[in-house]
Amino acid sequence: QSALTQPPSASGSPGQSVTISCTGTSDDIGRYDYVSWYQQESGKAPKLLIYAVSKRPSGVPDRFYASKSGNTASLTVSGLQAEDEADYFCSSYVSTNSWVFGGGTKLTVL
Amino acid sequence: QVQLVESGGGVVQTGKSLRLSCVVSGFTLRGYAFHWVRQAPGKGLEWVAHISHDGGRTDYADSVKGRFITSRDNSNKTLFLEMKSLTKEDTAVYYCARQNLGPYFDSWGQGTLVSVSS
């Protein structure tokens, strides 16, 4: 199973919005609504940010929202804040009980 | 609160074995499936293994199938990852993660570093 494709980097100024894409195939993102996103701050463990394509766990600000179209999922961070600077990973369930992650996108707040 | 704490990482020679542990607290282990996810230095996340809530089903990434075995001891709130025939490509931080809200990883440990060298 190949990794999902994410841009290696993204950036924006405080207050702006930035969107990170995650491209898979018809075997993963295109087949299942089991897409999730994880935020990983430097030196820390990943944190669940989005699940089931667009749902936010309690405590995640609504500045983070996500969607899916065809084989591509997207994460948008609006009203960028300095604390949003981190690595972001998408993930999808794949058939036969396996999972795949994206390569990660480093978000820089300028 | 929910906590997962991995241990057992270290430096190991190519071809050798290592056993990782993950002790959980703050919730009932037997109610959840768990996963191992690894991250090579400076790289992205890679799903490694899954174990069902009762240990009756396990699944592995192709990269570790036949070499890694995951198990669990619900009574002692501990998960295990037995790794054999290690190669340099297995060098990574290994995280245990709880599956919740569906097929998602809602809680993670802090990770344990495995370094494989010749």
C-alpha cells in the first residue's frame, strides 16, 4: 500500500487560511469515508485532529475543518495562529484491515 | 486521564530482536483495539500493526509481516510488539495508539526509539 500524497510544506501568515491536500486512490480515500488528520508538534506524539473525513474531536477548534472529494481529502486551517505551526498527516483506512498515512506536510506560520 | 507509555526501545544490531511494551492507564484496555505506528527519523508516519480488542485478530504492514508480532495482556493493561530480524529500515520511533471513534487513532503514547545498526 503506497503512502498518501501530501505537499511537503505549506505556509501562511497569521489570520490567513491555508489548505493541505491529501491524495490517495480509489482503494483508500476514494472508497472509504475513513479519513483522519493528525497534528504533530515538534518532538511530540501525533494528535487526532479530524476523523470521519470532517468531524472534530472535542477540544479541537472549529478553525480546523476538512472535506473529501473523490480520491482527495483536504484540511483547511483558518485564522492561522502561531501555535498551528506543526506537521500534519492524513490517514485512511484501507481494505483488509490496514491503514495508510500521508508523507506529512510541514505548516509554517510566517 | 488516558495515558499510553511505551518502553523497550534501544540500540540493537541488525538481525537481532527487540520487544516493545505499551502500558495503558485511565481506561479499560479490553474495550479497545490498538495499533503500532512508527516514524523514521525526519520521516512520516507508517502504520505497522493492529490488534483487536480481544487479541483474536492481528494485522501487519507488508514491510513487517512475518517478522513482527503484536500481542496484548488485558489483565496487566499492556500491549507488546515483538520485532525479529531487524534491519536498518526498522529504525524509528515506535508509537502505540488506541483505536477509537471508528478506525482512527485517538490517543498516542510518547513513543520509544529503536535504532538498528550494524
